[in-house]
Amino acid sequence: MSDYQVLTTATTVTDDRTWLASLDGVHEAQTITVDTSKLTSGTHYTAGTLSQPRNIIKSGMPLGKVAASGLYAPYNSAASDGTQILAGFLVAETAFTPGSAKTAGALLWRGEVYAAKLPVAFAPPTAANTTAFIHYR
């Protein structure tokens, strides 16, 4: 005779938002679609594990908009595909399934940011290279 039992698990995720200098703009975040094929494991997201099979994009990731697709990808000041223009920052950690081409997220396009506390090295762009209204501390 087999002993079948229901197993319930819970996952608690603590979102690191120490990069936010204030909550200004958070409630007006824009819903966006992120092109996950443009992300690099270990830099832009934490790869999933056997027990946690989701990849997690880091909160505070600077993003630009890919001109050809309209999707968002990591900001890259040296690019020429549209991501050289800063659109804003990913408001919260965002999970996506390994192998998926895109995922939804929320973009902070106005507010205050501690640039030194972002999850990647970042130098604030000139006014000509951003569509975001961000104050850096």
C-alpha cells in the first residue's frame, strides 16, 4: 500500500529596492514587455535552480527600448538599437521561465534613484540620451 501525501511549499522573495531614493513615481510605473533573449545570466538576472525553476531579473535594472521590436532590454550607452536611450528602471524583481522570449515588467520612468546602488554598473546619461525623468543621488 502506498502512502500519498500532499506537499505544500512556499517561497518568500525579498525584493532589494535600496536603489530607490524615494517612492516618487513608483505608483505611476508603466507596464512593459522585456526581451529576455537580451539578458545575460549573472549580470541581468539570477538563473533558476532545480528547486526554484524561475529566472529572476534584478530590481533596478536600467532599461532601454529596442527600436525594431518595441520591447525593453538592458540599457547600453554604446548600442545603436535604441537601448542606448535610457527609458527607466525595472521597479521590482521579475520572474520569467527559462527559455521564454519575453516577460512583463514595470518601468520606473520618473523618480529618484541612488545610481551607486543599482544592480549593475551605471553612469547616468546626458539629457539627450534618456526619455526618463530621473533625479540621481
